[in-house]
Amino acid sequence: MKQKLITKSEFVSKIYSGASLMVGGFMNIGTPVSLIDAILETDVKDLTIICNDAGLPGVGVGKLIEAGKVKKLIASHIGLNPMAGEKMTSGEMEVELIPQGTLAERIRSGGAGLGGFLTPTGIGTMVQEGKRVINVDGKDYLLEKGLKADFALLLGHKVDKKGNIVYNKTTRNFNPIMATACNTVIVEAKSLVGIGELDPDHVITQHIFVDYIVEGDK
């Protein structure tokens, strides 16, 4: 069996400038903050971050934005982090805003190997700009393409040494679908347990999706 447990130093050695990262979380709930803090201590920059939002000032993804490490942010909203708005307005950071349900489905489609999906969300708005419109039975839909990334950074409540993940309630949010849509999946384990200690019925993300495990800060 592959040894998946790695140190933070080993983790950051895998992340490189210009990489695309999907980061789990919803307003920092379910965000792997220890992994983000580890990246802050490196020279890595020009990252593309795909997540639900811009985090909060001084918290989670917000730290990466404030440190100037994010070249492009793909998210559903940025209103909780004024710094994100300032960097977008100044042109320092490119921001692509996607309706939240569309963002989730684009990630799911990427993980499922689909070219994309059709949705009426955004028809007749700026969301439609540059996208293909397809008419089905007299109704217009936007073709939204699947999203993938180089890395997924997840947070697991309980993770066994094989990489099976149990999430704690709403910390689940984007984490499971992101696990399917990235080349390399790294999970921060709040609690690392032995193989066989997890109830299989409670496992949401199976070990086949997880490449590496990092123990989070206590």
C-alpha cells in the first residue's frame, strides 16, 4: 500500500508557482487552513484558486490573497473579503465570478469526465458573455464547461491512513466533488485514525481519490 502520510514540508515541495488549486470550504468552514498556512511560508506565487469564495480577511484563502500569491480567483462571491475586491478593481488579481450552483456543477462535471452541461442560469446577463447558447425544445441554455485543477486541498474531520475521509456536517460542502476533479488530492486530517476504524457507511470520499494526507494542527 502506498504511504500517503506526508509532512507539511513534503506537501509544500509539491506545490509550484502557476499551479491551479481547488480549495474546499464555505466561508472558511471546511477549509484546510494548515495547508494554506504552509503555502504562505514558501515563495510559491501566481496561483489560480478555485473555491466557493474569497475567504475572510486574515483567514484561509483570504491569507493567500492578501499575500499576493493569487493570480486568478474563480469563485461564486468575494463580498466577505474587501481585499479581494480591491485587488480585482486594481487589476492585480483576475476574478471570475460563477453562480454558486454552476460552480459546483462545473467541478462535478470535471470530475465525472464530462465536457460540460447545459443550464439556464445566467441567460441574458453578463454570465452569458463569450459562452455558447444552445436551444433545447425552445428554451435557451448556456454551455458551461467542466472545471479541473492541478491540486485539490481538502479538510477531513476523520481520515484513516488509507485516505478514506469522513466530514463533519457542513464542513463537507465542496470537498467531496473537488476530490474527483484534480490531478493530485491532498487532505488535511483533523483526526488521523487507523485503517478499519471508520464506519464504511460514514465515508464520503473514498481512498482511491486521495493521494496524500497531512495531519492538521491540533
